[in-house]
Amino acid sequence: MSSARDLLAALLLLIALVLGAAWLPAVWLQRHVIAQDGFLAITQPLADDRAAQQEISDAAVASVLDDDRIPGWISERLTPLLEEQAAKITQTDAYGTVWDRTMVSLHESLFVPGAEELQVDLLPLVDRMLSGAEEFLPVELPRPDSASVTVATIPDIPLLTRAAALAPYAPWLGLAAGALVLLALLLAAHRRAILGLAGLAGILAGGVVCLLAARIQTLVPDLLDQAAFLGPIVRAFEEHFAADLMPQGVVMLGAGALVAAVGLVLVGLSRQP
């Protein structure tokens, strides 16, 4: 009978190990990827990324030059003026507004089934560029009715869709793991040994978290973190994930080691004559 109780306790610890290892990554994903505020907090500083600025400003210039209403003789003079203005608009409030709207659209696209095109409305930037260029030209330039361009294609990420559905339960994983550990200790016939196993489970769970934090860049497909426009954004999330979870994983690992040590000491004391 006692062996059956210990076996059930060990099974509960195994489930607690799985839940404990998933707990911290799930909470981080819920707070920084699924929650829009957390997502925007990471992406907002990337508005200053040179590659992203260049891609958006180049798209704005191209959208103006592709307008058939602009005569050819104006286009020749307009091109260098637009390029000069493009370098300036990335430092304006209009660019910040465009960036924020783009990141909101990106966040929404992450949870849409299937591939999704990420479009940017460049009309505020185009208007600023044309106004600046008109100061050096003898004519008033026509304004386009729309200036939306596709800057990236968001691939289908089923994991995020499923994670979004389970996000409300992420904080409960840690509590569930702790409850299972306590239940295992209550059911076990040899509680000192099970306490040592509980510590070992904590060590393994912390090790999994540390491993995820250390290897996150290799786990994310190159399709995402090497893609144009998306690459710097994905890499920023990888860096935050590693920086946030590594110390938490070390704490979990250390707590597990402490519990395991206490369990081993108690087992040793129980065997003394």
C-alpha cells in the first residue's frame, strides 16, 4: 500500500514538474506578447531602429514617385528632395504615430489564422514629405487618396493562437504545481524521500526555464528573426525573454536545490540508528 502511495506521489510530482516548467514562460508570453500593452512596450523603442526607419521612409518615397499625376520633369527634381525629407520625417511625431499604429496592426495580425499582410498607412508621412518638398518647387504637388503599403507578411503561428486562448490560465500554473507538490507530500508514505524528489523536480523545472532562455534564439525559426522589417522586432522579444526568464529560472533552480538538500538531510537523519 505504501509503495502505491509513493508511486502516486511521484506521478503528482511529475505533473508538477511539467506545470512548473511551463509556468514562467507562459506568464511572460501572456504579459509581453498576448497583452497588447506589454507588446507595445517592447516594440515602441524599436521606432528608432535604422533598418525599420529606412524601410518605411523608402516606401513613402516610392508611393509618391509612383503617382502618375506627377509630371516627369517634376519627378527628376522631386526625387532628391523627397529623399532629404524622408530622413527628416522619421524624427517627427507623425512617424511615431505611424509606427504605433503599425505595431497595433502587427499585434492583431499575430492572432489571425493564416498568413497576414502587414500594411502601413503612410499618408501622414507622405503629406509631410510633399509639404517639405513644395518649399523648393514652383508647383503644388498632388496628394494621394491613400498610401498604404505592405511592409511584411506575418506567417501563420498556430502556437500563438492557442496560447492566447489559454493565457488567462497562465498565472495559475505555478499555483497548481505548488498544490500538487503539497498533495504529493500528504499522500506519500515516505515523505522525506518525496520531499527530495520535489526538490529535484524544482531543479529540473528551473533548468528547463534556463535552457529556454539560453536557447530562445535557436528555437525561433529563421523565417521570423531574419525576415525584413520583422527581424529586429522578433530579436527584441528574444532578448527580453532571455533577460527576464534567466534569473527567474536560476531562482527556481536554487529553490529546488535547497528543497532537495533538506529532503536528503531528513532521509539521512531518519536512517541513523
